[in-house]
Amino acid sequence: MSSDKVVRVAGTQGFYGDSPMGAMAIVMNKAADYLMHDSLAELTLSILQKDKMRDPSLGYPRDIELHAKILFPATIKSGIKVVTDSGGLNPAAAAEKVKSILQAQGISGAKIAIITGDNKIDELKDLKEKGLLANMDSGEAFSFDKMPTHANVYIGAQGVKDALDQGADIILAGRVADPCLMLGILAHEFNWTIEGDNLSQKQLDLLASGIVAGHVLECGGQASGGNAYSEWPMDYSIHDLGYPIAHVSADGSTVFTKLDNQGGKMSRNTVREQLVYEIHDPANYLTPDVTVDLTQIKLEEIGPNKVKLTNVKGKPKPEKLKMTIGQMEGYISEQFFFFSWPYAWDKIKKFEEGVKGIWKRLPYPVKDFEFQYIGVDGIHRSAAPRPSDEELNNRNELGLRIVIRHEDPKTSQAAFSSIICLGLNGPPGVNAMPGWGKPNRVMLGLWPTLIPRELVHPVTKIIEV
Amino acid sequence: MSIVKVIDIASARSGDKNNICNIGVMANSKADYQLLKEHLTSEKVKAHFGELIKGEVIRYEWEALESLNFVCYEALDGGGARSRRMDNLGKNFSSHLLRMELDV
């Protein structure tokens, strides 16, 4: 291994539903050796569990099917490897689906790896009997009173390294912690040791460097000019935003860049903004493989669209692994109405009075509801400065969002069909929005707990196309 | 005494972990960072958000990035999939923080 070796990894999916166009541009330009895709947010797992309950062959992010049609044929042809957590709750089924889509395009010889062992939904009773599952924040004991929707352990990078060591072209993992997708790639390329109790400071620093590179990439375009207050008013195009690419060296130092022929921007500011994202204590960023200290980092712009990150420090990994259990707690439903000038504000208040009166007489009680005023406090609620009644009455239009939380799915139908009559019976100048407002969105509690490492056994398996 | 608007000296990004929202505030310069460090306290941030943040606000200093990180507990109406708010993930807490004004 030469010491000037550089591994190029692109972060080309930040969530389930992200555009594949950024990935396509990077593949067409052969600008990366690996694509790292993260599609599993906490909420995504509960969506996938619902899919899986409906159809046991589902339970993975469905955009993997689009990727198998348009992206993977190109990555396989170019020798670019794809590392993703899009196995979701059912990596084996995801792999079968990808395999069949690739075969239908005449592709053979590719290796798909699946990584499992994170999904503990079927072991919850056993784990509770062992005295585990206490809430790691509150200390409260776990109860089955609320139906568990999913239970996944954040697992580390070893499975990704193993899969790549075995020649995988596409890795479909379950709940590997987002930045560990990156660490697994780098550990494979640079032969870094991930697991072991007596890692040297230098080894820990390398692992930590890999984690931070992964953290910067895990939200896709958010590292390369997307969602950036620091670059506002954004003097670059966003329709073709170039996704972030990390050039990582054997010493762990990383240069973040993007394609020059795409939109977006890679600056010290865009990277800084992504570094602070969803981090708590910068001196102790916990991951399954290493605890990361980001307080000493050096971040410098070394050229147009080139930002160098060095001096990441590592500390030993946490003793236990984190698991999150989803709990079914009921439903959230909403509906929208708009009110025009004149008297927009007074009309909203009259409308509210009508809604409350109607709901009092319903057989399905609506107890937990809020009225939110779009254009006034829809986003920041009570923290938003409140204009005077006179000013609000003079607005061209105001919106009302009514949101309810309820246990019985029938409540939403009753609540919102019962107030439609206010279109004719209520204040003048109201626009109802047919088709808006999604009924019965699942209300999900998340129960974080810690689990001993010896109870978690990640498995890597290769499937040939 | 003069008034400094946070939006004039910093940018911000926020995100969620269950019912916790973190707001990273990135100063435009080293001098601005010192100003923020001195005047943008966790108490002021908590007060600015009022009823939106039910729990405590912990501030971490991050000199290497000229940034402060505010971790706000019980801030998301129960968490992303429980919240009645339009901003259920707290992505717009950043915007509201930028609206703060500091007496310096």
C-alpha cells in the first residue's frame, strides 16, 4: 500500500427518497470509487415495518429498485462500489429484488452483500426477561403496553469491511450507523483494524477520522451547498446540486470536494454547517466503533470547492450499543383551510368557534387538537412574534392548519368530515383544500436503550447475481 | 450598549434526535465567535424559544469551528413522529435562533 493512496467516496443519498441524479453525475464522470447511501432515518424504520407487515417481501426502502434499474448497472460497469443501509428491515428481500432487476437487464457476475443482525424485534421478550431495555434517558423499564413497531441496534463498520474484503460490489446493510458505512469502506481500503480492545491512539484517530468523513457525507447535498444559511443567498445552482465527494488519505486526512460541472458549492462554511448537524457534545460523538473528539479539528479551504479536514481524535468506543425501539402511540391527522381579505383573522376565529362546537357533539371525542396559523405562527408557534389583530385582518390571506392526535383511526374521518359543512355554514371567503391533509399518520414513540455488545451478532452474507 | 442581530454575525443549522433538537451556530469570524461566546448563553436561547423548549438547553463551545452548539431537550413536542408541529424535526429552529438580538 503506497502512502499517497487516496480513496474517493461520494455521499449520494441523504434520505429515503433522495434524487439519484447526483449519483448518476458522479458515476458518469467516474469521480468516485464508492457511493455511500444513507436512507434510514429513525422514522423510516417504522414506515418499513408497516410495509413488511403488509407484505413480508418488503421492508426495505423502495428506491433501491430505481437504483437497481438506472444506477447499479452503471456502477457495476465502472467498477464503482455501492455501500448502503437500504437493506432496511429486510436486507435479504432487498438483495433478491436487486438481483432480479439486474438479471432482467442481462447483468451477471456481480456480488451483493447483505448485513443483518441489527434487527431485534423478535427478541424483545427475551431481552426484557434478561432485565434489559430500560430507557437510556429516563431509566424507566420497558413495557409492551404500546406495540413495538421496530427494534434496531446501531451496529458498526466491521460487516461493511468484511463484505468488501469478500469482493462485494453492492452492500445492502440493515441499521449500520450512518457514518460507519464510510468507516467500513476505509478500513477495507487501508486495512484499518476496527475491532479490538487495545487499539493504539493512532488507530483510534484513524477510526475517528473515517467516522467524521462519513458524518459529513451522510446527508448528501446538505454538505455541498444545500440547506445552507452560511452560503445564503446561494450564488450557485441547486437544480443540479453536486453531491459531496470525500478524498481520504491513509493518514485519515480528508479533502471534501464536488464535481465542478455540477451546481452547489463546497466551502469551509458548507462543511462546517454539516459538521455541527445532529451532533451533541463535540468532544464525545458516540458511534459503535469509536468515540470521536471533534474539538481539535482543522478545517481549511485549500482551493475552489476543496476543503481539507485533519486532526480528528479518537477515544475508545462506548461499552454498549444503542438500540431504538419504535412504539405505536396512535395517529396524527391534519386539515388545512385558507381565509381571504377582508377580516381574515376574525374569520379564522369564527371558524374555530364553529369547529369546537361541532366537535363537542361528536361520538368520537377530539381531545388533543391545535389550531395553527399559516403565515403567522405555523412554523415557530408561540415563539413567533404575533402581529396585531388589525394587521392580521388586513392580510391578503391566512391559513389555518388543524392538527389532531387520536388513538382511534376513525376519529380523523369523523373530525374532519363533520366540519366540512362550515364551507357553507361558516364565515365567508373560506377555501377548504380537498386532497390536502393526510389522515392517520402513525404517531410513533422512540424508546432508546443500551444493549450489551455480546448480544449483537452482525452477519455478512454474499449473494451472486 | 448596542444591539447585535445574530443573523448579522452567524449562520445556523438545526436537526433532531428524537425529542432533542440541536442548533449549531457558526460565527462569521473569530471576533464574532468571541461575541457569541460571551453573549449567546443557553439561558437566552431557552427564553427566546419560550414554550417550544420544555427541558434544559446545554451549550457546547466549539472553538475549532468558531461555533456554539445548543442541545435543547424536550424541544420537539415529543419527537418527530409524535409532534403536532409543522416543523416536526426542528429544522427551522435554526431560523428562529438567527432572529435573536444581543445586547453587547
